[in-house]
Amino acid sequence: MRLLEAGPIARRIKNSLAKEISDFKIRPVLATIQVGDNPGCDSYIKAQKKESSALGIECQLHKLSQVITEKDLSGLIQRLNQDKHVNGIVVMFPLPVHIDHKKISSILSPQKDIEGVSLSNLGSLIVGDALILPTTTAAVMQLLEVTGIDLYGKEVVIVGHSRIVGKPLALMLLEKFATVAVCHIATSEKGNLAKHVERAQVLISAVGRAGLIKGKWIKEGAVVIDVGINRANGKIVGDVEFEEAAKRASWITPVPGGVGPLTVMMLLRNLVEAAKIQRKK
Ligand code: NAD
């Protein structure tokens, strides 16, 4: 088994971003909008700030009240869309239930949507020419590249069908001609999850449930990518039973240290790309 860690790849990308920022003489500006308090969001924002400051990227945090209206939030996004100083906008999800997340995703300027979650960017994945790739899916694709696996005709099973991870990942893997199955809550409820996971040559889990994927289900030699982030017994763990799965997998991501650190780097890579494109206009 080989450990599929983000560290070396993240460092390589960071070095190339530092070079691009210096070569193009840009000082990218990232605006992050956080509505209400969410400890999960806090750690992601902290990681954004840490990596950005090392690269000379300016971070603006717009921390808004939980009771902000949809109209006021939309107004702020429209202003940031227009602000020539701002190169990328991140809206932290989930938003409070009184705010329509689809509406918010639809007003985000596709050129500044550096998480690739706007309706326009997600929609363009269908035709295989997305302007900006969703960050977590881009991180997973980078990790798969490191394993050297040829995805053509491979049995790939994704567990989790969210708008920002499972669904875009399925589209990107189809572009590589993988045979993709997407499992979700109903697969589990009908008792079919083990059956699907057992035949996966590549397994990607993005659910958010510790120990959901039993180690004994992992096919011998499979590549296992665990996107899940869960707190269990005071520790951060993924969705997959790591110890048992590691005995069977050819490659497996640790949690923490697998997908997470690479996601932040993909965000900054998208920001630098956006800043370069906007400067040309
Ligand atoms: P989500 O809540 O939007 O979607 C969860 C998915 O899991 C849904 O498709 C749901 O049907 C499925 N699901 C729920 N219970 C299930 C079960 N028992 N069996 C099978 N499927 C089940 O979640 P999300 O936003 O996609 O995030 C998923 C996980 O990935 C979370 O732990 C989140 O913290 C993590 N995450 C990590 C990163 C990263 O960079 N590492 C980025 C995004 C999300």
C-alpha cells in the first residue's frame, strides 16, 4: 500500500503559483463571504488565509449575520462581481435555510467563481469545457494522476452525489472514459452499498460519515480516495475504515492530509488563473 498524501503535490503547486504571481506581477485578491458561524468553515477560511499570505495574496473576509436577507447577500455579491480590485469570490456553504443557494450560485460571476460552483461553471462541465473546475473534484483528479492509474474503462465508484463533489466528479471521470457508478443515501438504505464498493477499482467517498465504508469491502489493489471529514472520538477521520482498507488498497489517502490541503491549493490556483484572465481584459 502507498499513502496518497497531499503534501508533496500541494508544495509543488504552491511553488509554481509563487512563480506565476511574480512573473505576471499580480497581487490577487480573494473575497470570502461567510454567513453565520460554522466551525467547519472557520478551519477552511483559516487554511485559505495561511496559504494566501505565504503567496502574497490579499484575503478579504465578509462575515455576515445568520439573519442577513437574501437581498442584502445578493447585493454584496453583485458589488464584489463589479469590483475590479477583487479577482475571486468564495461563498461559504451551507447557507441558512431562508437563503436560496441556487439563486446565490446563479448570480456569482463565472469569471470570479474560483470554487467552480456557479450554475454556469457547473453546467459547462457537462460539455467538458469548464472555465473553472470545482476545487475538491480538481484535487481528487490531481491525486488520481499521482497514482498513474489509467482510468480508461476502470470501474470507479463514487459514494456521495452532492452538487459540489460527487456529481462534478462523475462528469470529470466520464471525460476520462471511466465506468462510473454514483452511490448515495438510497443505495445504503436499499442495502446495496457494499455490493458496489466491493467491485470498485477506484473508490471515492464523499459522504461525511465516519466508518461508513468498511475496510473489508475494499477490492484488492483498489485506489481509495477519502474526501469525508468527520470528528470521531476527538479525532478527524474520513468515511473509510482506514486500517483495514489500507491492507487491501494499492493507494489510499490519509484523513487529515489527503484531499483537504490540496483543495485549498486548487482554490488559489483558480484565483491566480482568474487574476491573469481578468488582467488581460
Ligand atoms: P453533502 O451533505 O452535500 O452530501 C452527502 C452525500 O452523501 C449525499 O449524496 C448523500 O446522499 C450521501 N450519503 C449520506 N448518507 C449516506 C449513507 N449512509 N450512505 C451513502 N451515502 C450517503 O456533503 P458534501 O458537501 O459533498 O461533503 C461530503 C463530505 O466531504 C463531508 O464530510 C465534507 O466535510 C467533506 N468535504 C471535504 C472537502 C475536502 O476538501 N477534503 C471538500 C468538500 C467536502
